[in-house]
Amino acid sequence: MRRKRVGVLISGRGSNLAALIAAARAPSYAAEIALVISDHPDARGLVLAGEAGIAAQVIESKTHPESLRFDRAIDETLKAHAIELVACAGFMRIMTEGFVEAWRDRMINIHPSLLPAYKGLHTHERALADEARRHGCTVHLVRSDVDTGPIIAQARVPVLKTDTPETLAARVLDAEHKIYPTALALLASGTFRVEGEKIVPVSPGMSLPIVVPALKD
């Protein structure tokens, strides 16, 4: 089986990157983490990439102050490494429409909420303010509008009465580490196709998006 070459975009600690690297160690996994790009030179995820023997590169916005030039630098680097799929893992940049369209249906993102609820930032604080009973995370194909795009997988977690934004965030992050490798494998293995803005399973009887029930308290 030929594995798809994946480039991971990060900005910080790279905990989801670590989960993807761990999953890709299995010979049967459909994707190979072949490149890590960070927009911050001190990102912890770069260390993880180095420890795993994965090519890594820093592309800073201060050296590419215009969004088009920044995205072009990333695109050229991805192509230079023969990347086929892109996984955004805590990449804190809004990408240009041209870049998003160039990687349409080949780029995924993980967001810490049950989309379409709580797009944007501060999702855990907002869930607590709304006294939500369930929160979670979503893996979706990237579109030009932030935190939109066909959903591949979601995981729900309970919201406890004793929760703070920090404790809820930790519970959601644990769920992210579980579903992101699963979602990337689904994309890399060609398990589904995209029709308009809908994900359609290739195999009859398969249900997508995957929804993981609420984790235990």
C-alpha cells in the first residue's frame, strides 16, 4: 500500500502532531507524516518533528508580511516535498482563498467545538457560559470561511458542573488526539468523496461523518 504524503502545519506545542506521528508509525496507516511547517521558530512541534526524523521548516510571517507571499511560500514548500495532503494542527493563521482552493478537499483542520457551534476562538469559555451539556471537537475539510467545510469526524465530551475552561479544554484535547488520526486515515485511504459540500462514503453501508459518543466523565 502506498501511503499518502502529509504535511502538517503548526504554530505551537504540536500535541495533535504527536498523535498523528504516533498513528503513522503503524505500517498499515494510510498516511505518512512527511513534513512539518511552523510559522513560529520556537514551536515545540518542531522538536517533535526532529525527534521523529521528519523534515521540518519554519516559514515566519515577519519574513513574508503579505498573506499572498506567506501562503505562496508554504505552497512551494509543500510541493517541493511532494506533499499530497495537508493537516492543520493548531495552525493559527487564516489562509488566503487561493491557497485554500489550491488544496481543496486535500486539507483538513481540527477545531475544539462541535461545529457549527462555537466557530472561532475561546470555544470552551463560550460553552461554559452557555451551560452546554456537551462539547467536543470536529475534523473538517478546510474552506475559505473560517471553521467551515464538510465534517469528517466529531467527538463529544461531557461538560461537568465543576469544569473550568482549562479542565474542559484538557478533556476536549484528549478527544482531539483520538479522532484526528482517524479522520486523516479516512481521507488518505479514499474512504469518501466530496460532492458539493457533502461527504459521501465510497463503500455502501458506511456512515460518515463519524461521531464518537460522549466520553465518560
